[in-house]
Amino acid sequence: MKVVLAAAHRYPDLARLWFRFVARDLLPALRSAGAEVEVVLFRDTTPEGFEPRSFPGATLLAPSFEALDAVEFHEAALERPGDVLFLLDPGVFVLDGEWVASLLGYFEDPTVAAVSLLPRAGPAGAFALLARRDVYRTLKAPVLAPSFEALERWPHAIYRQPGERAAMALRARGKKVVDGPPGASGRLADFSGATAIRIARELWGGLLGPRFETLLAERPDLAAGAYENLLLGALFRAVFGTPYAVSRGPMPFAGPGDDAHLSGSATPEELRTALAAIRDRKALQRLVAAFEGSNRALTRLAEREGLTRGALHLPPVLPRARILRARVRAAAKRLVRRN
Amino acid sequence: MADAPVLVLTEGELRRNETFGRRTVNRGAVLLDCTWDGGVFESGVMVGGLFRSGTFLGGVFCGGVWLGGTWRGGAWERGFGPDGKYHPRTVHP
């Protein structure tokens, strides 16, 4: 069986960290299971930033007429010869390659068209999809692209995320798309919010100036992404010894000697200020819960590197006194309910 | 004689979930999930939302739906056409 692992990366630093886990934890396991594996990396927007020596054995592609962006790259990847196309989002790290390799067993059932390693029920579910190539290629192109339906009902039009229409069409033909197989917990680390905030900062953060910081307090998805980058940045620095998520544009408030680490996402100071500005207690609690999930994922990544969390020197960003008060309140409520 | 704009959006402004009509000009604001209906988009960024009508002269269009209007210039990062289909980077309507 041939597996084509295809991933589109916009940021070379995240790609470098991601590939380190792929090369160490995923590829050997797939090969041990008897699979031939090809890794294809699409270097979205800045191909020159990707050093080939950081991606040994991978085929590095750049935007071209065949694939202008990441969505078109996924489409083009279906054309590469192979049995299974493994689409993996840039923020999804594989910790247990043997588990992923075991999922290939699903394809012994000829009715199984795909296995989505992460449940895709949410509005922006991350791609970690093993797709049976010949079945997907029977669908009308574009197969995997997102789309809108019922635009006349705007703003209540229906958004179909990447791969959703394909899954619907295949199910309608009696094929199975396994959504979130059992045992995924702890075997993948999902930092899929990390790229979105970097794109936002790159494309329009500069136009907003300091307003971007206040937006972090209003948009939990951006705050969660900023926190993911803070964690990934700490790991990246510990592993590679260089800054992570450095702003591509000029930094208006930075002096010549200032550290550019995380300036292309949100610096710890910016995130700390934003979190302190959140007045909605429940919103903050939801964010803290998301942060705790990311913390657990980071701990697992660090363990694979033989590092402890202490070695990562994570900067504190949460308003500790408010979090402590919230926890005491929650504990008191539980106690009252019990009595 | 054309009507003078009554609303000029400028750099540093962020607008969310609003609708802008034909007498609006964008000169640098960021619009998140807004509806643009008839004005002139000179610069700035439209993130998500719906471009119903008007003229896009410059700026960035990212992830929204292009229902109608005139594209004269700017950067198409990604988005969707009037049929709901995906248009990749640079392939503006």
C-alpha cells in the first residue's frame, strides 16, 4: 500500500517542528506496517523560507498554476499515485505513529472510503484524513474544496468545510467515512488554531495597530490560537534555539534589540493584557479550559522531545487572581450541591 | 453628479457584522464578517462576509463571498463566487 502524506504549510518554522514529529513518530511506523510513504509539502506563500535540509525525504512544492493555494494543493494531491492520501493540517502533530498505521486496517473493508482521525463535526474541524484515493477520484472536482450553499439565505447560508461535501456524497453512495476512530485521545496534538492568528496578524493586523490586541479579548478563537503559538514557540525555542512566529512586516513599536519572538502572533505581553481585559467570567473560563487542553497537548509534545514543561520557560499570561477566585467559586458550588 | 460619500472608513478601524451601503468608501479599515452593498472599496481588508455590490479597487479580499459587483484591483487571497464555489488565491471574480 502506498500512502501519500500531503500537508500545506504557510510558515516554515511551524513546518519544521511539525516535520520533526512526522519524521520521528509517523513515517517509521507507517513503513514498519508495510506502507510505502511519500511526503509532499506545499510551501504556501513563502517557499524560499523553507530550507530543504529541514525536510529530508520530502517533496517540496510551491504555488503554481496547478495549485495556487493550499486548497488547490489538496485537490492536486489526489492526482499523485497512491492508495491512501493522508491530509494532515499544519497544526496537527502525530504522537503515536503506530496507532495511525493501525488505522490503515480500516481499508481492508472495501466500503470504507476514509478515516478522519479527528471528529469533523465542528465548523472548522482540522484535517487529519486518510482518504482512499481511487474512491475520492470518482467524485466531481473540486472534491475537497470548501463551499457555500443556499447563499440566498445569507447570513444563514450553509458553509461546507473542506472535505465535507465529499464525505456526504460518499455516504450517499453507501461508503463509510469513519469520523474520529476510538483511541485518538493522547495520540494526536491539535494546535490547529495556531496558524489562523498568524495569517490574521500578517494580512490585517498591521492595519489595526494596537486594536489587534483588543480584538484578542473579543475573539476567543484568536486568543486560543495565540496561546497555542506561545506554547509551540516555547517548544520551538527549546528544540531549535531560535525565535518562533517572527513578524514578517515591520514592527512599529519594536526597538532594534527587541526580541521578535511571537511578534507574528501575539507576544506574551499582548496576550496577558488581552486576557486581563476580558470581563465576561464565563468566557474567560471557557478560554482557560481551552488553554488547559493545549497545555496537555504541549506536555505530550515536550515528552517526545525528552523535555519537561519547566525546561520550556513558559511565560505566565493568565490573570492568576481571577482564575483562582473562579476556581474557589466553582469548588464552593460543587460543595453546596453535594450537601 | 455622483453622491459624495457619507461614510469613510479609515486605517485602524475595525468593523464587525455591519452592512455598508453605496455611499461608503473604505480607505484602510478591516471589515470582519460584514456585508458590502454598493460602496467603493479603495483599500483595507475584507475578511469573511458578503460583497453584494459595489466596486473593489484595492485592498485584500479574504475568505468572503463575492455575490456581485465590479473587481478593478486588489489582492484576492481566497473566497467564494456567486455560485458558492471556492476561488483560490488570485482567481478573483
